[in-house]
Amino acid sequence: MKTIVSPSILSADFSCLARDIEMLNQSEADWVHADIMDGVFVPNISFGFPVLKSVARITQKPLDVHLMIVQPEKFIPEVKALGARFMNVHYEACPHLHRVVQQIREAGMQPAVTLNPATPVALLKDILADVDMVLLMSVNPGFGGQKFIEHTLDKVRELRELIAQTGSHALIEVDGGVNLETGARLTEAGANVLVAGSAIFNAPDPAAAIHALKSL
């Protein structure tokens, strides 16, 4: 399976957001990754649905929406209205995770679950068969441009084994400190989807950076 690349628009130039989205439209990017932060679940605030509605109008790529917020289930209708393919919620933010996953699927989206760096992969055993993707954070969520946490590689390998054991078909997505060097190691460990922000939008040629990640 060819590596899926989901550029994170958290690192885009918001004064020229339409330009950056058009670059992604013309590139080999598979999805557009959107990080919504509330300043409560994570120590930062990013952007909300008014911005995402504008992105949804002009992007030609499926939206991969990652909610770094408390009570993400409250916003299932808003994410659905964007036409998002994936709605990604944190394990740590959902005490009734199975119910939330069911609600996301009933809304016509593909449910995904995110784990923070200190959350063990084993906790997903009873939900893996019900989700389409697991996002492993390889930095502590809340800010872009952080250093990759090496232990993530072990978590990818462990998750790959758990997916096989449970008969799940979930994709493994990784976000945080992803570049050509860490991306190569992640795909070798079993990751399917690479989320990259700074490595793409800060590159001299963002489209070429996406092509390089796709080639891993």
C-alpha cells in the first residue's frame, strides 16, 4: 500500500490560506488534515468551523478532521456538514468512546481514534474492530514544530500486531515531527498515513516535499 500523506494546515500561511489549499489541490496529497484545538484539552487554540467551512469549499481533497477538544461528540453534526471523510477523536476525551464511534459512523463519516504519547496502545483492543483509523500522536498535542518522540515507533509496531490480532482493518496514522527521516522509519514500522505540517509548508517546494513523503 502506497503511503498516504495528509498535510496539516495548522502549518499553512493563514494570510494566504486559499493559495496553500490550491497548492494541495494540485499536489499528490491524499487528504487535508485539520487540527481543531480548544485551549482546554490541549494548551492552545487553533481554528474553528468558520475557517474549516472555507477550506471545505475550496479543497478537492478529503478532509481528515482531528478534534483536540473536550466533548468532541457535540460537534458531530458540524463535522458532517463539512463533508469530512474522517472524524478523529481522542481516546482521552471520550469516556464513552464506543458510543461516540457509533455516532460518527451513523453520521456517514469514518471514525478514527487518537492516542496521546503516554496512552498505551493496548487500551484500544476493545474498539479496534469498530474504527477505520488510529492516529498516534508522536508529539504532545497542542503545538506544531515539535521534536518526534522516538517511542512512537514501538507503538506503531505494537498497534500493527494488535490490528492483526483483532481482525481490524484500521489504518495507522502518525502526527508530530514527521519528515522524510522519521517518515521512512514510521512506514517501515507499519504506519499507513503520515501527517506532516512544518516539513511540507516550510519546505522550499511544498509539492516536492509531499511527493517525497508519498514515495516512502
